[in-house]
Amino acid sequence: MANMFIFGLGYSAGHIRKAALTHGWQVAATGREGDVDFADRDAVKRAIERSSHILSSVPPSQNSDPVLDEYSDLLTGFSGWTGYLSSSGVYGDARGAWVDESSPTGRGRRQARSAADARWLALGARVFRLPGIYGPGRSMFERIASGKAHRIDIKGQVFSRIHVEDIASGVMAAALNSSPAGAYNLADDRPSPHNAVVEEACRILGKTPPPMQKLEEAGLSEMAKGFYAENRRIANGKAKRILGWQPKFPDFTAGLRAIWAAQS
């Protein structure tokens, strides 16, 4: 029986755990919902020794990776399957062009993430580069309900995104198929303007979309403004070709309608 140990049982990793359990795997994890204390080195060591698969979803902190900083010695000696949830932000701004796993990294504002991404690749991990993540409880529906949805008037701006269930299926495809180490983009098939997602969610809800605004009029935080500072389309062909993966939700329309149907 396969055993997976997850560093950081957050939103995406929780869905991965659910998928692994469905396959009959045993799963242990650190994090608020986990059963292993990250600071308990002996407990972590025992969990790693029992595991056939290790996955980290812990983001970098203060320009470093907490998992590798604390446990790189144990991970370096691990002979099983290793995975890391990274970000497509490592590619930086591509002015709306397509980027794949051969594209340069470390050029954008996500310098800490790029450094962590490179360290996990050097360790021999499968590094899953993820764009905007959405799913049940974390979708445009919640942003509309809270009054935080915006339509920003930026010509040619597009984003890629991924439904959380497709993250789980992509990671599990890599784990079940003993995929080769390296980077894999997990994204849907239809990069689209953020405004299109807002408008589709409003259409489903029967609500009027928020007004179109200039970026400087929207009152966004500096972090939120950074969301619009980069423009790229994420290609997913390598994951399809090597992992045999196909997104269940190939675009935001399918994903939003499925979320709404489950809530209704």
C-alpha cells in the first residue's frame, strides 16, 4: 500500500489527500488539519521513513523554503517519489504569450517562489507549477458575495487558472504513473481575462456585473495590483503528454457551473 506524507495540509493539498485516500493510500500530514507536528523532528522523520510518496505544499517564507531549510537532509536521502506545489508565477511577465516548462523562470516578482522551485527541482522532485486556483468555497461566487469582485479595464490582459480537483488529479496521475522528475504545468485549456470570469459568475447568479474600472480606481491593495502586473498563458501539453492527465474542467465556465450545481 502506498503511503503519502504531505507537508502543509492546506486547501489544494487537502483535495490531494482526498484523492489519495480514494485510491486506498494512507496519508499523514503536517498543517492545521494534519496529524504530524512540523516542529517535531522525530515525528517527521518517522513519517518520512514510512512513506513511499512525499509532497510539499508549503510556500516560501522570507525568501526561503521552510521544508527544505529544516528537513533537506531527510529528503535528500529519501528514495521514493517527491512532489512540490509551485506557482506559474515563476515565469514572470510574458506579455500574454504562451509559456511552457522550457520557458525561463525567475524573471518576475515571485523571486522567493522561483528559488524554492529551483531547489525542489535540484532535489529530484516533480514540481507542479500552478496558476490561479479556484474551487468550492474559493471561487468568484464568494468574491461577488463579499463585494470584492472587480472588473478592471486592461486591454489584452489574460490569466490562466486551475480547478482544485484538477490539481489533485494531476498530482495523483504523476504519483500513480511514476512520472519522471521535472516541472509540470497544471492549468486549464482556456486562459481568459479576469473580467470574463466575473461576468460568467454574475450570469450564473443572475446579478449585474460590477462596473468596469481603471486599475487605479479600484482601490486594490499593492498585492492585488501585482496580480495585474504580469500577463501570460500557461501551456499544459507536457502534463497531458507525459502524465496522461486531462483537466476535468477545461475552462472556467465548466468549473463555475459545476461549483454552482453542487451548491444548489
